[in-house]
Amino acid sequence: MKRNEIHILLQTIEQTLFREKTQDIGLISGKMSAVIFYFHYARFTGDISFRDIANELLDEIQNQLVNCTEKSYRHGIAGIGIAFDYLIENGFIEAEEDFLDDVDKALYVAFMNQPGTGFSLYDGLTGYAWYWLCRINRPYSEMLLSEILFILQNNLSQMSSTELFDVHNFLFEINCMPVFGQKKENFLRSFRKQYLLKASESYPRLINSPAGEQVRQHLLRRYWQIDSNIPVSPIIKEVKLDGSTNLAWEGLYLISVLSPKEKSWVGLL
């Protein structure tokens, strides 16, 4: 695909996102994914009007959060909290140090009252864990992560392939934190030995699209030390402008093709 074709496709994606707004405020397929696209697109094009659109969507999200009862990474507070942290860390927005305190409290109460039955990143307990990894220096984060680890450790045998891959990533991340010690390193080693996950079947939660493929290769490189240049599944060359893909993420993929430095978003999927 030529550069001018990518620019035209990006314009189409932007216009489609602006026209077809959703009430879903979530990170994976809702307004927050569009927010992240618009902030990156504004920085890429230098057009501040896209930043204004992103800020308007953020206002809508914050208004809807007041009555939001969904806590998951896909649709709810966990993913939205991580997205806010991402926007702050990448300089897209400014916020006070206590900006996410209400999210901390909501997810703490949600976990203590009902930890949940699933274990995946998008819809289960690992999504909660990912939020607390981002908030590791906040009150009770270490306690909650230890409790989540205990629950995961005792439920591995009943997990799906999607859940096992997501849990592996969580184990890898906490293994990098000195606060958790040698015990967690042994847990990761025994997990890999017992559950022989196949790289060719990795991260089934990611759809077969350019953005999904880029994220999959990022995850394989980070968590399995597999060279991202090794094709683990066919890479689709074209973005489909239909309901089978999330246009915000496919737009971010195209921005990263034109500007390789704009790849930080891959850690969110």
C-alpha cells in the first residue's frame, strides 16, 4: 500500500469514527479507542482539531463513568483507567496526581465484593491485574496483585487458551518487579513447563487484522523472545472498513506504518 493510499484510508477512518459514534465507552471497542486514535492522529498530522475531538470524547466518557457499573478491561473501568494512565504518560493530557483515585476505589471495591469468574485480560481477572500493574505504587496495589496471583495460581487447570496466554503475560510482568521476589520467578518457570502454549496459536483474542497481527508480534517478542520478523500467522495487507474490525485500532496501525515511532498503543491491546 502506497503512502498516499494510507493517508486517504486514514481520512476515511477518521470520518467514519466521527460519524458513527458508539455509546460503549470502553477501551477495546468503544469511545476510548477512538480517543487514543484521535490524539495520535492529531500529533501525526499536526492538526489540533483532532485533539479537540479527542477531548470532547473524553468529556463524554467522564460523564458516562458516573453511572458505569461495568468494570472489565474491554468495556469498563479497568480499561478506561489504563487508557487515562496511557494518555497522561504519553503527554496527551495533563492531570493531577490523584486523578485516578476514584478509579482505584471503584476497582478495589469491585474486586473485594466479586473477583469475577473469568481470567482473561479483556473480560476477566487479568484485566483487573493489568490495572494494578499500572498503579503499582498506589495504596493496596501490592496486596491486590498478590491476591490475584493466588487466585490465578489455583485456577490454571480450568483456563482456556486465551486466558492462559493472558495470565502468562501477567506473570512475566510481576516477575520483573523486585517487590514480588524469587517465588514469582519460580511460578513463571513452572507455568511455562506445565502449559506448553504454541506461538502459532498465540493470543486468540486478537482478530486477524493488521493491527491484531502487529500486537501479536509485539507480545511474542516481549513475552516469549520470538523475533517479530518471523511470521507466526499471515499478515493481512489491507484494512477492511466494515464491522469486522475496530477502525480506531486499524487507524493506529496505519499511523505506525507511516510513523514508526507511533507504536506505543500496541501495549493496550
